[in-house]
Amino acid sequence: MEIKSKLWIEVNGEPVFGRGRRFLLHAIDTYGSINQAAKEINISYRKAWSYIKAMEERLGIKLVKRQAGGRNGGGAVLTEDAREFLKKYEQMEEGIRETVDEKFKKIFY
Amino acid sequence: MEIKSKLWIEVNGEPVFGRGRRFLLHAIDTYGSINQAAKEINISYRKAWSYIKAMEERLGIKLVKRQAGGRNGGGAVLTEDAREFLKKYEQMEEGIRETVDEKFKKIFY
DNA sequence: ATTCCGTTATGACTTTTATGCATAACGCAT
DNA sequence: ATGCGTTATGCATAAAAGTCATAACGGAAT
């Protein structure tokens, strides 16, 4: 038996950001490619792409600058806005899970 | 833009308890009927029933004593185990949402 | 006994959501 | 021109969630 917690941000009742999307943006930042990033975090490119599309639409912010074609086939990089958002979210998340786990152990064991 | 958080318990990777189920058990305790409880928390009887079934199977604990037929058509009451579990979960949940909301405001505003 | 009532119990269907597949378009480098 | 690995999407399929209809129950009133 284990405790799980989830944290996400909504806009107009629609989810726009959570742990999965955080991993995705992070991986894009690392690998410079949506495709590569998706593989790395074990989701399909299709899904990654849908995530990004939805995030950008709902947030009204451009998060990923993409280029199809060109040297190495193209790629993707995070915008400054994305980096800022990511940073805030990570701060947000930090400590929450630990708090939850602690509480769980204290009560259920 | 708003923050959302969710807390739930899993057994073997399967969810067994969360806020919705907490409301359900609580309502059953109050109304003495799954049917009535479901209406009260705005879910279908079918869903409520599925919840209970899954919880009991996965937890391996009898949570709701039911009777079909009889005076007033029957009804349902929580077992002692259910009450205990509910109590622990509520302790668990207490304070978490507040912590999250606070953190969110501090960072995003 | 028979009927009535509100309940539990489930199967079957429908709708929605998520996932996966196939394919087009891109543009630099060779 | 051709090749390469990428982004970009429509479309089909699968899975999950939700809805609907109906059976069975058993005490109480008739």
C-alpha cells in the first residue's frame, strides 16, 4: 500500500501542466528534439506533441520553438517563457511529495 | 490559473482510495444507503457500486455491509474497518491542500 | 399470499478519452 | 537530386468512463 500525489495547474478547468509535462519540457531542453525527448521519457511523439499543443493553447504562451527540416532534420528548443514557467513549477512541486510521504508513514504504520 | 492537487492510495499499482471515495463512504455513513449517497455526491449508483467493489477487492477488506430488500428496501452501513480507514485517510489529507495552495500563491503571484 | 417499495446488483450499450499508426512536409548537407 | 531525422497531423483503433435498463431482494402493508 502506498500513497500517491499529483499536482497540476489548470486554466479554465483544463489541465495545462503537471509532472509529465514537466518531464517533457525538461527533456526537450536537454535533447533539443521533441522526438528524442519523447523517447527518453517513454511516451509517443504523438502524445508529446499533443501535450505541447494543448499547453501552448491554454496558457496562451509559446513554449517550444520548433523547426522541421534542416541540419540534423531540425529540432526544438524551449522559449524563455517555458524555462521560467518550468522553474516556477519545480519550486512549487519541491517538498510536496516528501511532506505527503512522511505524513503517510506516520499515520498508516 | 489555479493549482490542483490529488492524493490517493494504491495497492499493487491500482488506485483504491482517494477524495471521491472518501466522500462516498462518508455519505453512506450519513444516509445509510449507497443509492442515496451517490445522489448526494452527484455520481451514478453504478459508479458508486463499482468504487466500493474495487476498493474491497483491492484492499481485501469488507467496507460496506449491504442489504437488498427489507424494511425501506434495504440499505448499507460502513463496517468498523471502513470507519478506521476513513479516519486515517482524512488525517492524511488534512493540511495538504492548504500547503499546496499557499506555496502556489507564493510562487506564481 | 400477493403486491408494493426502495434498495442492491449487474450486464450491455454508448460516449468520451487516450493511444498508436501511417504519412506528409521541411530544409540543410552531401 | 537524394538522404536524413525532424516536426506536423489526420485517421483508426483501443481503453476508460459514463449511462441505461432490468433483475433480485425481503420486510411491510394489503
